[in-house]
Amino acid sequence: MDDAKKFINIGFDPESGQLNMDFSENLDDGQEIGYILSSAFLAFSADQGIPKENLVDLIQENYDDFLDNSEDGE
């Protein structure tokens, strides 16, 4: 594999409900990780035909829950 490539492997454990992410060794910048994950989410949503308004609603209704979870270390 080309050393310049950066990747994120995402797995889901349905039994525990956990989402697991493994990052390439050269991907250690939090902003870059956030950009890649956000871009992937938006590209997937657009490909699925999810209206922008639905995404806005999703964020407005759930963002605080994600903040609370990240502050709890979950």
C-alpha cells in the first residue's frame, strides 16, 4: 500500500451496538479525521438521496446527545 494513503476502517458489532474505527498510522490529526468522516457521511447521504433538510434536522435533534456522550468518554 502507498504510504501516503490515509484510511479509516469502520466496523460495527451488532451484538454490542458498538462502532469501531481503526486509523492508518499516518492519520493522527483530529481535524483531518473529522474532515474525512464528515465528507464520507455527506457523500453517502447524497448518494442515498437523503434531502439536505433531513440532515439538518438530524443534526439539530441529535447533536447535543453526541456532545454529552463525548464528554462522558463514551
